[in-house]
Amino acid sequence: MGKYKLTYFNARGFAEVARLILKVNDVEFEDVRIEREQWPEMKPNTPQGKLPMLEIDGKKICQSSAIWRRLAREFDMYGKDNDEATAIDTVLGSVDDLWPSMRQMAFGETEEIKNTAQKKVEEEVIPSFMNYLKGVLQENAHPFLVGDKLSLADLAFFTASEQIAVKFPDFMSKYPEVAKHRDRIAEIPKIKDWLSKRPVTEF
Ligand SMILES: N[C@@H](CCC(=O)N[C@@H](CS)C(=O)NCC(=O)O)C(=O)O
């Protein structure tokens, strides 16, 4: 197994799914969390001037979705066949759909833009995501989003649910099946251990 080093800011953000994959697979890795002041000096040494960056034996990989997929393939968390890999990609796409409105809600240029985005997130974006997940869980015969074991889809969902909960702590209350799935993931011993030890960050 190679030597893994994951560099990001001190946040869950785009790095947490990669951290979880490494943790559940017992892979030792350097979890480098840089401060904002360190970034300008480091930026030119990253492939695209952005984090996260994963280094495997010194080879630098950027783009969070490429990093997650690379690790998921490496540790057999990307489905057993093309159908499952596609189903996992569909969950990842649905997670991606959350961020444009969520970002606007947090960083919109005016209060009006932020408030409109927040209404859209509460009334459309979250319900649509949660109803979709509820259907996916109902369709699968196993207690996972895809196939018969924990996959990248479950970890991406889990991390997104933590990030949404920062702003909407009770958002799962209307979706007990999805909440149950989140709780099931949180109870997996290696994940539980990581949640109890990782640095506390807001996002
Ligand atoms: N599409 C990229 C986006 C990465 C990204 O925007 N990273 C932000 C932090 S979340 C960053 O590095 N910002 C600093 C900068 O752009 O200088 C990915 O998914 O990895």
C-alpha cells in the first residue's frame, strides 16, 4: 500500500469523504490541515491551485470527486459492477446538486439573495434530496444506498448530511428512513471512532 497524504483546510468540506474512506479501510494517512495564512505559499505547488490534494507516494491528485473515486476504486467501495458504479455516481450527482443553492445561502452577495436561496434550500433542494434518498433506500434490499455493502455513496450522503445539519439541525426529522440510515453509518465502529476523535470544524 502506498503512502497517503491528504491536504485540505481545517474543515470537512471537500475532504471529509476521502478521510472517511481511508478511515473505514484502516489506511494510515497524513491528515494535513492548513491554516488560511499558509495557503498563498502552498497554492502554486498544487496541481490546480485548489484543495483538497491527495498525494499517493508523492504523486499529487486534485479535484475532490477524482480523489474520492480513486480511493473508492482502490478500496472496493465503488460498486461490484458498472450498474452499481452508475448508481453510486447518481448519488454523488445528487449530492453535488445541493451545493449551488447552499453556497448562495451562505455567501450570496446581498441579504435578499441569501434569504431567497435559504427558502429554496428549505422548500425545494433538501426535500428533493431527501425524497430521492428515501426512494433509493426503499428500492435496495440491503441497508445501504447501493448494493450489499458500504460504498462511496453512503459516505458522500453521510458527509453531506453533516454539512446540511450545520444550518438545519432538524432537517431529517421528516425523513425517518433516511435518518435511520445516517445513524446506521454513524454507528459503524471505525466511523464512530473517527467522529469522536476528529478535529471539530463547522463545515
Ligand atoms: N472542484 C474542486 C473545487 C476545490 C475548491 O474550490 N477548493 C477550495 C476550498 S473548498 C479552495 O481550494 N480554495 C482556495 C483557492 O481557490 O485559492 C474540487 O472539488 O476539489
